[in-house]
Amino acid sequence: MKIDHIGIAVKNLQDALNQYEKILDKPTVQIEEVPSEKVRVAMIAVGETRIELLEPLSEDSTIAKFITERGEGVHHIGLTVEDIKSSIAKLSEAGLRVIYPEPRLGSHGKTITFLHPKSTKGVLIELCQLPK
Ligand code: CO
């Protein structure tokens, strides 16, 4: 397992990118819309991991609700798993709250689900299986 990315909720993707491009020297950025999550995503490579900037595409996006309630900031930590279905089964069995019992398609072809912050001491954890 490793940390795949750190997700940060932002109001405006271009504004956030301008800021992060100042911090990270000439970063590689990939932008994509993820309709299932109602977000526009910018993935910024940082060594072996990434910073994922998330801009809500609509008011009912979970990212829009997060920003309204808590402001911009760290939203989740993404961890890679080998086999997401077996991880979901194992963690559900262990009593953790899995938000999507059936994994969904995330950005860049990844298959994802989330662990509820109530199960993880307040931090939303995204599990991602990388495309084969
Ligand atoms: Co993510």
C-alpha cells in the first residue's frame, strides 16, 4: 500500500492551480472531469504521489457541501490497494463503514471507494485500484 494522492477541496480550480504551480516547480498537471463525483480534478505529480485539486461542478456535489461546511482544504487521503473488491469485503467485515459498497470509476481510470470518516478518526480515506 502507498499514498496515491492527497485530495484538496477548492472553490476554483484555475485559481488553485495558479497557487500550487508557484509552490511546485513546473509540475505535471492532468485535468479531468469525474461525472460520478460531480467534480473537476487537477492531478499534480509530486514525486511518487500526487496532489488532487477538486473543484465542485454543482451545488449538490459532496465537494461543494464540504466547502460550505468546512471551507477549502484537505478533503481526503487516497491509498492504493491491489484488489478493491477484496479490500471492501475485508474492511466491511471488520466493521468499517464503506461509502460505496460497489466501487465506482474515479479519475484516470481508477476504481474507487471511500471509508467514512466516522471509521477513520475523522479523515475521509479513498481506496483506489489502479487500472491494469
Ligand atoms: Co481522490
